Amino acid sequence: MDDPERLRICMVSDFFFPNVGGIESHLYCLSQELLLRGHKVIIVTHAYDRAPGHHPSSKGANVKDLRPRTRVGIRWLTNGLKVYYLPQIVLPSQASFPTIFGHLAYFRDIMTRERIQLVHGHQAFSSMCLEYILHARTMGLHACFTDHSLFGFNNTGAIMINKVLKFVLSDVDHVICVSHTSRENTVLRAALDPTRVSVIPNAVIADDFLPDPAAVDPNWVTIVCVTRLVYNKGADLLTQVIPRVCAALPNVRFIIAGDGAKRVDLEQMREQHVLQSRVQLLGAVPHAQVRSVLVQGQIFLNTSLIEAFGTAMVEAACAGLHVVSTRVGGVPEILPRDLLTFCDRPHPVDLATTLIRVVRELGLHDPWATHQVVRDMYAWSDVAARTENVYRGVVQRGGVRDRELVDRLVLYRSGGLVAGLLYCLTVTVDLLLLNLLDWWRSRDEIDVVPDFDLVKWRWLHGGADQLSSSVAPGSFDEPRE
């Protein structure tokens, strides 16, 4: 008989391993901790056929080029974490092509086979996440959503995403944001009741980011930057800051890990100012080697123009680096003021001035004291416990499961004069298609899969007392952008 305290959870996002990033790590670590707390967790994502960082060009590419084929099907990860890699057309952004109803049959079968109670979607621009939350509500399942990013209100793309988000979250049970700034942003974008939005930050596996003072070259002050080299991450700002700092301080060098469209600009800057010996561009770095890059430096530089949380800064501080950052988004919330120095505004002159000042005060910094502060602040076990409290609150108060179709349509109709009608039409069609699938193949005919017995597995493998989510699968040692 099933334990009534055990929850059956499905995580959904377009962003998961073998792709590497903050959302991917969040999904994996949170799922592992929930498994260790006794819950059943599966992950549903789209299939992959290329290494992270390789995106098919939209020019000259046909549909067959965009269909992932190699990492497809079901994969088992550490501690019995089951991942469904579903075949979908993938866009260059690594999000799947929106289909609205195209994967309802897949979703219905998986939820029935796994006896899922709650669907938890991650990231606003993951079409898979938004579609599956819609289907979950149609099937009467509980639904939660985590927003990992900040969006504006003044451009066409943001307006479209905000409209879709308002539609999908109209009757979602609960929303989680990674910072208070992100919470305010999401409440405004999706017109949500603030009482249904919680703040649960990301975390870091402290044992994976231990300081190593011996790895620092005593002849240099090394500034490390680990980021995607794109506009939103401040790659243009970084390109203008480096020459100013190098001209003012001859004992400073930069190590930059990451790839992206703006890498060419950095290479040109390095050539123009003859800084080949002082600016090292590593490109995409395997996730397992990020710590070895961080510990070579004394200062971590973040130049983001928009940031909901900034996991890379927490990892850098955990590795003993002092963080210098632009004051944007949720960054001011993540670390104490003595571990984090802000520039006055995201401008090359201000950021260069701040960096120069921090370099001259560097002798006051203690890497191990910084590591201990971060270790005490952030732990995935705490994130999992707080997320579990959200889940239990959702299940106990009923929510979507007990809501009639008419009540749902009233919520959707409030989305706007025209948009509200489109929302209602979409939900009605989704319900009709679900009933058609139930008529064509009853859910009673779908085989229920046996659950993975983690306790038995641990006993068979030597009776290990502890299994940690910090040990990621070796096959996921892929480059970080």
C-alpha cells in the first residue's frame, strides 16, 4: 500500500542534462533531495542529439535536422531518478517547438503510468513546461511553477511571453520564485495573487566548491568570469571593462569561461589591446571543471544586465572568491555585503573603478571564511524541505483537482477581451481531446509501472547509509556555456 505521506511528483522543463546550466542543476539537485526524503520524482524533458552549445542553424535546416534522436526514451539516474526524453522539434534556444496539444497523449500516458499527483514546471520560456501545466489542470492534477528569470514589459517578445504566462498561471496552485525581486516581477507579469507566490532560492553543493588557495598564482591577481557570452549577461560591458583594468593594474589577469555570440568581440578586444598573455578565453567548460577554474582566481566578476538569482556568484563565493557585480535584479539578495561588492551602475567606467578598488583591498579577504558563510546559507536539503512544504499545502487545500470547468473558464476569461476568449477556447479543446483519448483508450488499460525501491537498492549496494545528490552522473560531464 502506498504511503499517504509520499508525494508523486513530475518535474517538467525543456532544460535538463545533458545541457548544463542553472535550471538544469536546480532540477537535478532538487529531485535528488526529494527522492532522499522519500518521494517519487520523475523528470520529463525533450530529447537531445547534440552536445550543449551546438544549436542547429535556422538557415538551411529542415525539420529532420531539428529532431533530436540520440538521447531519447527513458534514462535512469542516481537514486532511481527516472527521466523521460521525449522526441520533439527543438528550437535554437533549446526550448521545444510549441504544439499546445501535440503531446497531450504522451502526457496522459506518463501521468497515468507513474500515478503522478503533482506537476511542477520550470522556466517561463519553456513551452514544454507551460503546455504540461495546462494538461495537468485539465487532468485534475495539482500544478506548481517555478520562475527562474526576470522579464521586462516594454518589448514584443516580453509582452507575448507575459500573456502566455498569465494564461497558464490563471489557476495554477502555487508559484515559486528564486528571489524577492523575481517574485515581484512574476506577480506583475502574470497578474497573480501574491499570497500564492513563494520565494525559495537556489542552493549550492558546498563540498563541490571547496577553496584551494594553493591553486592561485601569487604573481597575479586573477579575476574569473564564468558566464554565457551574450548581451543579457553583460558581455559587451565585460569587453569594455577589461582594457581599462589591465591598463591601470599591470598585475591583473582575466580568466573567462563560457561561450556565446559575443565571444568574437572579446577575441577582437584581446587582439586590439595586445592582451593575449593576460586574458584567457577557455570557451565552454565541463561542469566538473568549473571549480578548478574558480579556485585559480581571487575575484569573481559578474556583469549581468538582468539576473533573477545568480547561482554562479554563489558557487564562486563558496569557492572562496570575492564577488564584484552589477546591482541588478535579485543579486543584492544572495550574499552578505562583506562578500559582495557592487558598482554604482552598469557602466564600464564605474565597474572598472570598483574592480580596481577591490583588487587593492584584496589582502583583507579570507577564502575559507567566505566558504563557511555560504555553506551555512545555502543547502539543497533546505530548498527541498521548503519546496515539500509548498507541495503539501497544495495537496491539502485541494485547488485545481476540486475546481469545476466553469470556475476555470471564469478565471481564463479574465485574461482580456480577446485573449480571454482564446484562453477559454484552448482549455475547452484540451478537455475535449482528453475525453477523446479516454474514449479511444481508457486509462484503466494503461499499465502502471512499479516504483523504484530506493531502500532496497541501497541495501543491495552495500547498505550505504548516505546517498548524496552532490554526485552527478558521469555522463553529464558536459561543457557549461
